[in-house]
Amino acid sequence: MVDQLEHVVQCSYRYTVHFTTDALAPTHRLLRDVVAATNQSRSRLLFVVDRGVAQHHPGLARQIEAYVTAHADALELACPPLLLPGGEEVKNSQEHVATLREVIADADVSQQSYVVAVGGGAVLDVAGFAAATAQRGLRLVRMPTTTLAQADAGVAVTAGINACGRKDFVGAFCPPVAVINDASLLTTLEARDWRGGLAEAIKIALGRDAAFFDFIESNAHRLVARDLGVMTQTIRRSVELHLGAAEARGPEALFGHWAAFKLEALTDFRLRHGEAVAIGVALDTTYSYLAGLLDENSWRRVLATLKTVGFTLYTAALRTNLGEPEHPRSLLRGLAEFHQRRGGPLAIMLLRGIGDVVETPAVGVGLVQRSIAVLETAASEPQVA
Amino acid sequence: MVDQLEHVVQCSYRYTVHFTTDALAPTHRLLRDVVAATNQSRSRLLFVVDRGVAQHHPGLARQIEAYVTAHADALELACPPLLLPGGEEVKNSQEHVATLREVIADADVSQQSYVVAVGGGAVLDVAGFAAATAQRGLRLVRMPTTTLAQADAGVAVTAGINACGRKDFVGAFCPPVAVINDASLLTTLEARDWRGGLAEAIKIALGRDAAFFDFIESNAHRLVARDLGVMTQTIRRSVELHLGAAEARGPEALFGHWAAFKLEALTDFRLRHGEAVAIGVALDTTYSYLAGLLDENSWRRVLATLKTVGFTLYTAALRTNLGEPEHPRSLLRGLAEFHQRRGGPLAIMLLRGIGDVVETPAVGVGLVQRSIAVLETAASEPQVA
């Protein structure tokens, strides 16, 4: 005999992605208003700041303190801003998460307090994971500081850290209360981080919006010339397309990513995520072309646009242990790992045309190997304008 | 200028709490059907089993293997059942969570695989937290093996481990796919774990259902005599009341818990959760009586029922550093910690009558101290039947 009780849990999370500039100027009310909207008493804030950002903006810690002082009726600091090293490295150990938890425990931070994470994707991930898993979940405001983080990690509903040799193996659901995309933080980025977000923008354009791809293609030189207005427009549309997905991690969002994740691991994260995505997108676009799914002209346009905005489309890591698909340090092993996470049969996202990604249920290992060879040649060809 | 994009994320989780017996007998189809309902291909199962349960049921690992073999068309084991030590101790380090993650990474466990956790509340918590945070979340089936876990941790939507010296400081949202409450697992419980769930049942009865309190009161002797039918009825109603809460961690569910959490920590978890809840409920009931909120007869009935089912209502830990409310190892410090987690002003849940818990915004430290003195006397009085 089985007797039973049914239970339904409904959750709804609403958050706003704000596009602004100089958000930490004392007169800017956005952060204050976002936080004050949910609390009747003064809100305690724990700032977690990317050390790289703090180095490029030497007055940042003082600016944060001045901001909170200027809005002392609504805000207070739980403790001085906490610095974390930036870059993927910070996600490779539990240590930083553990440090954040200690601070949260010591600094009287409650479920009604806010973690305000200011940094690149890696720092946002570490701060977000710590916030989501401490005290049954703290409130989170993200202020992403790279083009990639503003377009991707900053607006995501999950945050992960690396473990067991896999990227983002450990993570939690952590929708933010708000995201503040501040264009003024982008001006000091080194070139690698300036272009990083364009890989995800091109990826999502290929999956969902041919006109957006045209926009990036025709503005590629302006993006290289660090036109902040064009970059802001590009990020905004990329966010819109990423958030508009019926399924956050649907096929279009994952185009090129099986290889990207593995290339990051194979290069010990010397390739940054955007750089790896650029190669992954180039690889799967080439595979789509060689498989007879994509026309040659579209294939050339995708590769040319990626190259024009500054990405390198080939890395020796593509060939590491290429003849041994089962080898833990082989690109092809990344396919199996990608599918282990998702479950279900082996599949790959392919390009049928610009703006049209499809999921196909089988992968030809030989064709992946040929795609690498073709990509190597194409990557080294001089750019035809 | 601020431009913005709104984003809404809706999640809905539905799960069934099944009440059955001998769920792991090869002919019992429940677990198989629960798992097969969501997967088209064979489902991979990772069993995590409480070592204490395995000791009381020496054939359990073999039984699990036989069960999966009997349903080999729908089920397969990812690896042999993994044993974890039972009891709160297992929640005090990250080590067991890390071990589980390694197994998940090595045993080809995907988002479509299942972690089946068989054990007391602590093992369910560790397995649930590991499952929720690995691979962006695995599916979870809970088979709670104590009266407390069947009535409480087993049906919860969160799972936590202890960190920074605080109970459940680190946790994640992890609604199960299903909960299987198997009465046959309760027959071998030692007396402490047999009665443990009654503390939560009495607590929720006091908060929400006076008739349920009457039921427990009038069946107290049958419960002590290990009447499985009465226990199953009690657990079922307790689950129903816990799940029926508009707010899972609302005031009624938290009655007596500020002290309970702290007493567990102060005794280094020698007091088990149910035992600590019994004392916490007795303490706050006494406080309610001394504060003039609760009549003397109701106060006596609550204490008598808790004593009749076997709980000890006083522990020396209540008086540890009692004169120093700020001392980290003082009961009164537990009030601050409880409110640090929830945020907002200091408050305490009190009893206005049986079935009627109210949240009051202030706490009288002197009255807590008097309540402890009164409780000490009451706890040592011989039971008046």
C-alpha cells in the first residue's frame, strides 16, 4: 500500500539589468535605490571586489566607502571591501569561497544583507556561489566589469566554481537582485578583456539573430577601435538575446561550448573563456560547413568577423592527444564530459545558417579532426577584408 | 541615464512524499516508477547510504543491488552504494561532500541521473547538498530512515551542512524528485531516534493543529511502546502540516528552534536535533507561560507530553555562560545568531495557546533566565499521569 502527499513549490525571481555609467559616483542613486527597495531599515552591504579592477581603478575602495557614506540613511558597510584575485584561477580552489563564508559569519551579514560583487566573471562566480550557499542565501547585486561578464556571467541565474578538474563542476542557483552594467568600468580593460564578450555576442547572434550578426560584422573595426557606444549596444543586445531564451542553457547558448570548456582546461585557463568560445565557435562553424550543413560564404563570414575583432582561431591545444578520444587531456574527451553533464545521447550544436543553430544527435570524430585541420589553415590565412 | 532590461525566472517543483513499507523489496515498483517516469533510457542511480542504517540492516547493500537488478530494464547502478557515517558529525566537514563530488565526477553521473539518499537527516543533508551543487544539480530521491528525517529533513526543500561553527550555515535549495517514507526502516531504530521525530511533530502541532496535539497527547504511551501504526500516522500528519505551511520556515515551524540550534552546538551535537528541539519547545513554552501569554494548564500539558514520550527537558548546557549573553558559547548568543540569519529585528516565537504560535518582536533576557530556572524544576518533577 502506498499513501502519498503531493507538494508543489513555486519560485519566482525578478531582476533588472541596468545599463548605466559611473554607478559609484556619490550622486548616482541606482545602487542605493535597488537596495533600499527591499529593506525598511538600513541595508548592510558586503562588497567583493576583483583585485584587477581595484588596480586599474586605484580609488575604487575609497569610492565605495564614499558612496555608502553619501547614502548613509539607507546603506551601511558590513566591513571594508574584500578583494579577490581575478581570473579563472580564483575558481580553482574552495579557499576563496571559504574565506567569504568566514567574513559573512563574522560581519553580521543576514539574509536581508547584500553581497555586491564587482569584477570579472570569475569573481562574480565565486562571490555568487558563496552568497547563494551561506545563511540559506544572501541577496546579490552584480556589477560586472568586463564585456564578457556584462554580457554573460553577470546576468546568469547560476554561479559555479571549478572542481574535480572540470569547469563549473560545483555551483548553485543564484539569481541576482539586480545587475548594474557600468560602461565606465570597461574603459580600462586590457585588449583581451575588451574583446572577450564579443565571442559570446557572436555566438548568440549566430544562434538567434542574423541581423545582430550583421551589426557586429559591419561594426567590427569600430569595436577594435574601442568605440564604447558600439560596445555598449553590442552588450545590450547580447544580454537581451541571452535572457530571452526560452531555456537559459538551450542549444543556441551552448553553440561552440563543448570545445571551449575543454580548451580552457587543456590550457590550464591560459585561454580565457571568451577566447576559448571564439575558437569553439570557429571549430563548430567549420564542422557545420564540412558536414554540408552550412554554405561556404557564411562559414567565411563567421571566421572573418571573429578574426577582425581580434580573436586567434587556432591553438595547439586542439591537437593534444587528438588520436585518443578517451584520453582525459584530449579535446574529444570534452565532448563526452559535455554530455555527461547534460545527460542524454551524444549531440552537437551545428550551424545551418547565420541565426540558425540546430542540435544534431551524432558527432563524427573523424569530421572533428578534419575540422581542426581546416581551421588551422583558415586561421593562419591573411585576413581578406 | 539608466536603460534597463527586466528578467523574470519562474521555477516550479512538484514532488510526492510516499508512505509505504519494504520499498526495497524486489517486487515493490515505487522507486522504479518514480525514476522511470522522468527518463526514457535507463536511469543511473548513485545510492548514498547511512552507515548506521547499513549496520542495522546488514543485507541492505545487497538488497539495493538486487532491487536494481530486478528492474534492470529501467535502472542501473552508477557504482556500488556509497556509505557515509550517520549523525550530525558528518555535516561538520566539507570532506564528505568532496568525496561525493569525486564519485559523481568519476561514475558518469549526469543531470539526468539520480542520487538516492538512504539515511538519517544528516546523511540526507550531505547527499542533498552534494547533489544540488554538482553538475548544476542532480536529481534527488530521499529515503529517510529516522522518524525525524521522515517528518522533517526528508521533505525539506533545502539541505545544509555546518560551517563557521554554525549549524546549516552552508546550504542549497534542493527540492527532491520524490521522498519515500518506508515504515519498515523505523523498526530497528534505537529509542533516541525512534522518539526524535516526535519533537518536531509536537512543535508543529503546537503551532498549527490543536487536535493533532490532542492525538499525540492521548497516544503518548502507545508511541513509547513503539506502536508503528500510531508512529506512521503521527509522521504523516507532521509532514502534512510542515508542507502545508504558506511559508516553509514560518514562525510555527521555527518555534523553539533558536535555543535548539544553539544547544546542539553547545553540546557539540551530543544532543540530537529532536532532543534539542524538545528542550527548545519546553523552554519557549515556559517563557510563554511566565510572560503571561499561555495558561498554566496548557503549559503543563506540553511539558507532560514531551516527558511522557521520553524527552529530557533540561540540560546543563542551558546555563553555560548564562550571565554573558554575548559569549559565543552562551545560550543567549543563539538568539542573536538566529536573528542574524533571518535578519530584521530581534523576535521570538511564543505560544498563546495550543495550536497558536505568535511572533513577538522583543525578547526579555531576564525572562529567558527565569524560564530556564522554572524549566529545571519542572523537568525534574515526577511525571503526574
